[in-house]
Amino acid sequence: MNIDVLPNKEEAGKDLGILNIATTLGQTVGPIVTSIVVVMGGYKLVFPIAIVFVLLACIFIQMIRSTK
């Protein structure tokens, strides 16, 4: 399904590499940033920040073109 929504089929390898980097960076940086936020502002501060990121993700998901 990822290949169906790529902008250029000839550069699928590059685009899928960028997708992999984005996924890996999120999983790597997320726990580090969350730990810093918890230490500096408490556990309750994590949820408003998470809400902002979820809303941003919803906006970006709307930009994905349909595969139909």
C-alpha cells in the first residue's frame, strides 16, 4: 500500500527509505523527549504535547492521496 501512494514510482527506494527513517527517528527520539518532559514538567504535561502531535498527524494524513 505504501508504494501505491508514492509520488514517483521510479524513486520508490528513496521514498521508502525516508519513510523508514521517519518511523525509526520517532521511535528513537520519542522516549528521550518524553523522559525530558516528564522530568521537567511532570507526567501530566506529556498528554497535551501528545494531543498536539496527534492533531498534526491527522492533518498530514489528510494530505495522503487515495489509492483508488
